[in-house]
Amino acid sequence: MSLRIAVIAHLRHPIAAPFMGGMEAHAWHLARGLQDRGHQVTLYAAGDSDPQFDLRPIIGRHYDQDYPWHDFHGTDVLNGVLDDAFARCVTALDDGGHDVVHNNSLHRFPPRHAFANRMPMVTSLHVPPFEGLRRAAQDSAAPWSRFTVCSRQQAGLWWPAGTPDGADIVGNGIDLRLWPFRPQGDGSAVWAGRITPTKGTHLAAQAARMAGVPLTIFGVIEHRDYYNDMVRPLLGGDIRYGGHLQGGDLATEMGRASAMLFTPQWEEPFGLVAIEGMACGLPVASTRIGATDEVIGDCGAFAAPDDAEGLAHALEQALQIPRERPRARVERLFSLERMLDRYEENYRAAMDAARSGISARAS
């Protein structure tokens, strides 16, 4: 059954390639994948997002352009900009004629609006809990206002007493056609992501040099001071920066390598770039934090978050893992089709509940 689905995106970056991070990639592939299944999708996002979608701008351009996150995060100025944007968004939802809303905004207004107006909504929680969104999730849970997280580890952070009814764990998924398997690598390693302290780029460079493994770093330099102070001094010889590549070019470069370094320094909710590399056949040397162990499983080796020497040893171990194993894990657990199937189940549950006479207490 074809549905009219509204997808609300986070506003920090445009929903357009080259993606700044996993949330932008997730929202783009979600909207595109739902369209490919015959659903009518409306994307509520920053105005400089991909124009191929039926785009309803709720802010003129992504806010990081005018209010850089590292300078404005948590300030009254940025909070006011976002509150105004999402107030307009929920008003537009009322007039949009949608069957269901998929909320990826990380803002408190959409789930509260869904709860109060019996609007079918699935809110995906892509980050560890912070106070405003935690309260909204607690107050807005209802059979028609559902919530998903992307890993068991995240579920434990959001709901320490156990995942409640109306909440679900839906692992992220990728289009496997865009990340083709390569049966053999060239002996090098790759790191990809936003270059910022929470991603631990410097640790990857230190570990690769200790292990004597060539490393190429790909990604946008989000935090210039961090790059200049912690990453750039480590470049040279077999450690290089390869720029910020489009998806196809990045997949090609990943496929050439023999392993991936994945080095989050925060409670990583999932790790989309890890499964992109795994799909190409790369075993992963990772810090063990957040959901990294859960996602990577037996397709990698692990070290403590601040242990460059341990990560170097993990890289040596990862290079011994057959490339077929990580590809098979992604095919089994993290395909786009599997993710969309699970989301569609949640959409229909929210819609059925909204039409019924069931009360919020039933959640």
C-alpha cells in the first residue's frame, strides 16, 4: 500500500551529497528508498537540501552556515532559530495531508505535537539522550507516537528499565549497490567521517603509524582547530588526507583498502560509516565505545577509546579477517531493504493506533 509520508530532517546540514555525516546520509537514503517503494514522500528540511525531493524548506539554509554548531550549540540564539523553524514545521504538517510522519529532527516539538494531535509519527532517536529530547520522548510516547533507536546499546541509554511498548530497535541500513564488494585490498587502511574531536581522527593516524600500515583519511574538516592541532601534524609519508569525497568515489577508495579504522570517542549510537566500509569488504579496527561492538561484531578487533597502541594491535588483527565476513554481516543485518521493512511496520502500527480508540496509557 502506497503511503503519503513526511520525513523531517535535522537542520544542521543539508540533506544532500556529499553527506556531512551519518544523519544526513540516513535521511537522504530513507526518503529515496521510500520513494523507490512507491510511497509519496515529502521532505521537511533545510532549503539547500537535494532538490530531487518534494522539499518543504523549514529554514532557508542549513543552520551551520550561519550559526556554527561549535560556537552556538546550546545558546539561546540557536535554540530560538530552531524553535521557530520547528514551530513552522508542525503547523505545515497539520496541512500536509500525510498518512504518517517519520521524524529525524532531534527536536522536541514534533513528538509533542504528534502526541497532542493524535498524529501518526515515528521518531528516530539517533543520538544519546539529552534532557530536552528525553523529556519529549517520555511525555509523548503513545501507540500513535512511536520511537526507534538504532542499536540495543542506545535502547539501554534511552530506556534503562527496558524498551517500552511503542519503541523499537531498527538498525541503520545502506544500499548495498552503492558499496560494492572488492575481493582484495592493497594493504592500506582507510578512515572516513567528520574530522572533529568526537570522531578521534588523530587516534587513527597514530595507530596506523605504529602498525606501519598506510592510511588515507577522508572527510570534511568540521573542526579546523582540531585538524590543525591534532591531525595535520601526523600527516606525511604513508599517512595522508584524501579530502571529502562523494559517495561513489568514497566507495571506490574504501574498496581499495584492506581495513578500516573507526575511532569514535563518544557514545557512538551506531556507526554508519563502519557498515559502509564493511560492505566493501573491510574488516574494522575500532574503539570499543557505544554500539561499535554490537554493529561490527566478529568483523573487527577493538581497543579502548584512548589507546593508540591497542588500536594499532587491533588493526594488525583486523587485517587477518577474511573480507567476505564483513560483507556477509552487512547483507544479513544492515541492508536498506531490511531497514525500510522495519520502518514500514512501525508506520502501520502508528497509523492503526491513530485510527483506533486506543488511549495513550496503552503505550
